[in-house]
Amino acid sequence: MSAIVELFNSSLVFYLGTIFILGLLVGSFLNVVIFRLPIMMERDWKEQCCELLELEAPEDNNDRKSLNLVTPRSRCPACNHQLKAIENIPVISYLFLKGKCSKCKNKISIRYPLIELVSAITVTVVAYNFGVSLQALFAICLTWALIALTMIDFDHQLLPDDITLPFLWLGIILNLDKFSIFTDLKSSVLGAIFGYGILWFVYITFKLITGKEGMGHGDFKLLAVLGAWFGYQFLPLIIIMSSLVGALIGITLMIFKSHNRSTAIPFGPYLAIAGWVSMLWGSDIMSAYLNAVI
Ligand SMILES: [Zn+2]
């Protein structure tokens, strides 16, 4: 282990190159998580509903029943052709196959290589920013979680507890007095509480005034995660940034795509992006802002 750290420390190019390739590989796995986790959750909910209503569970086809994050191997969604290892190399296979399934020639979504690239680029930025450190290691893990959450929320308006809750606990563990990897324990715990509480308060107020539900409980949990990781001090910045980005994208969508104003726009992706930016440059942004006003 210490040999790897030494090697990383001796060559920045080797360090960043390794992280970039790792980012591509994990990005490929993130595609699986983004696609399969919602299917698995829906399957569990159906089973629970049937149990509660004492109904016979509907016959699901076997593929769906046995699906998990590891098996079966990835297939072409159009013709069910099982991908060979060589067709499953991040980005490269997509380029090599010219974006088409080798068997049925149906188009493969550009989303797959894009997510692999986003994963690789974001974690390389994180690695560069934090250097060879424990901060980098955990910040990279959080980056992957945020990418998965962003895409699942975008597709399904859903932020799975299976991702948010473990990362909430992990955030508090990382900041125990012994470790204090990103902040101190008190800031972390208060961050989790206020992160959840602020959005819950907004949600309840909005609901009392308009009778509508403006955001999901997943959003509270996601902000609690970010608060637990980086401390309550970062919450105002994350909320302001996510609201700005959200308003900007919302207005753009309304202008260009006749986006209905009542269409729910998921808030999770904006929180995730704002959280990630704050993780890297939050302190700089805040001190620049304070310097500007004082
Ligand atoms: Zn195919």
C-alpha cells in the first residue's frame, strides 16, 4: 500500500493517469447502477405491496427477478445480445463499434460513454485538487455516489436510500475526532441535522401554502449527506448555488422546450453539482465573497 502511495507521490502524471482509468472503469459500473438499481427497487416495492395486500406476487420474467448489480452480464437493450468483454471497454468499445450494437446494429445511447467520461474527468479533478491523500480517496467515492444519484434522480425523480443513507453515516464516521478528514465532528453532525432540517422546513412551508409537494424526501437526505461530509458551514453556499443552477436550467428549459411550469424538475442533480463544487472550491468561493463584501 505504502509503495503505491510513494509511486503516486513521485509522479503526478502516473497518479492522475491511474485515477482517470479507474474513473472510466467505475463509470462503466455506474451505468449499471443507474440502470438497474431503480428496477431492483421497483421490484422490491411490488413484492412488499403484494405481501401487505396478501396478493399472489405477479409472475415476473426471470431476467428481472434475478437481476442485481453484478449479474447478469450487460446486454444490448434492443436484441439482448450479451456483451463480450471486448465490447464492454469504457468509451473505447463505443468508439470502436461506432456507437452501434455489434449484432443488431441498433444505436447504443451516447449516455454510456458520456457517464464514463464524466466519471473519469471529475475524479481526476478531485485527485488533482486533494493530492495523494485520504481526502482524495473519499472525495472520489462521494463523486461516484453523486453521479449515480444525479442520473437516477434525472430519470426517475428518485434518490435511493441505498445510496444516500450509507454515505450519510460514512460522512459522520470520516469526521470522528480521530479522523477529522473534512471537518470536525460537531460541524458534521450539525451539518447532517441542518441539511435535512432546512429542506424539510421549506417543504412543509411550501406544502402548507400551496398544498403541493415541491420536493422529495430524498433531497433532504442528500443535503444531510453533504452537511455531514463538509460541515454546516457549507450549507448556505450549497443551497444558494443549487437554487441558482436550478433556476437557470429551469428557465432555459421553459424557454426552449415549452417546459410546463408545473412539471416536476428534480432538485437532486442541482444539489449534487453544488455539493461537488463546494467540496472542491467552497472555501475559496466563501472567502472571496467575504473579501468582496467586507
Ligand atoms: Zn443489439
